[in-house]
Amino acid sequence: MPNLDQWPELDVIAVGAHPDDVEIACGGTLAKLVKQGYRVGIIDLTDGEPTPRSPGPEVRLAEARAAADKLGVHVRVTMELPNRRLFDTFEARVALAKEFRKYRPRVVIGFGDKTPLASPDHWQAMQITDAAIFYARLTKWDDHFDHLPVHTIISQLYFRLAFEPQTLNGFPGNFTVDIGDTLDDKLAAIACYATQFPPEKAHVYDRVKGAALIAGAASGFRAGEAFVSVRPLGAIDLVKTALGQV
């Protein structure tokens, strides 16, 4: 059985299809979690290449590392699944489940729906992530998972990209995280992707910031990021929950 000491145990992992997905969707929340003392990781299913303005994967990976540094996350993993040809396959599910078994997160955050007029990889990433969370805890399948110990993920959350609607229908737990103190960290992380957001696409930053301001205002925060829990959220202290203190 592999020695798990070589992989740090994380509290939260956010999964994107490409480098920059997670920063746009929930970079402010990840930065806030780090400041709160949680151990946080990002997994990109692909390297995001090719793209029109990038000279190659090495540059995009350097941008991803710089963005992770801006957010302060502890681990960033770039998997070798194919950009533009990402599909929900058994092999992709197993590959991601192995990463979950290595890093043992309590919470996993990922795509929660299709993104019309954007990459179809996002929808495939959601299905891969859903399945990998299940696969991570399956026993009697050791050969498929390199004999990594099983791991049960306690909570699964969905995000939306900042350009998409803030809520998802059909789920019991929409909520907003206050990122008023980390909005600048989020925007700085996105700015690391110079190949994706050159000067002629500077409007992207206005859209991301605007979406955060709107999401936050709806909950009484300066800025926010919206999430969905796949299960109803519970409260131990009703007053603190109602006042946004937990």
C-alpha cells in the first residue's frame, strides 16, 4: 500500500476542467479558506492547451502556478486528460479518484451545470467529479486505484463561473461566501493568465468583479461567491447562521 505521507492531507479541493476555471469560479473563497487556516488544493483535469494566445503548455502551467501562489493554496495538480476532448470515461473517473485518495479532502467543489456558449469540457468535468467522489470510497477495487486506501468525501459543493447565473435550480442548498476581503486576491490570480486575458479582454475583470459584487450584495456582503450544496445545509446555531456568522 502506498505511503500517504508523501501527499499532504487537505481540507478542501476545487476541481476545474482547465487552469483559470477555479480562479474565476471560487478564487476568492479559496483565498479566504487559506487565511482561515484550512489546507486547500486545486486540481485541473487538463492543462488547458492548446488555446489561441498561448505558446504552449509550459507557459500555461507557469501561469497556473503563479495564480495558485496568489491564492495561497497548498497544492495544485494538473492532470493529463485532454483539453477540448475531455469526456466522462471510466479512466478519467479513476484518475481523479486516485487524487482524492491521495489528498483525502473533506470537501470537494466543482462544476454544477453546463456552461452554454462556453467549453463543453465543463459539463464533462462535473460528471467526472461526481463519479470520482463516489469511486474514492469504493472498496474491493484496489487494482484500479494503485492500492491507495479508500477515502470518503464528506461534502460536495457546486460552483458556477462568474459569467453564469448565480444559482442552480433543483438543489436544496444555495449559499454565498463573503469574499469582501479576498476579492482582490481573486482578481490578481486571474490576472496571472496573461495568455488568456490580454489587454483587449480587460472587460473580463469588470465582469468577474461585477458578478462578485452582485452576489455579495444579495447576502449583505461587499462581494461574494455563490455555491450549491448537493444536500440540505444544517444549522447548529440558528441565530449565527441567520446573521451570516458561520
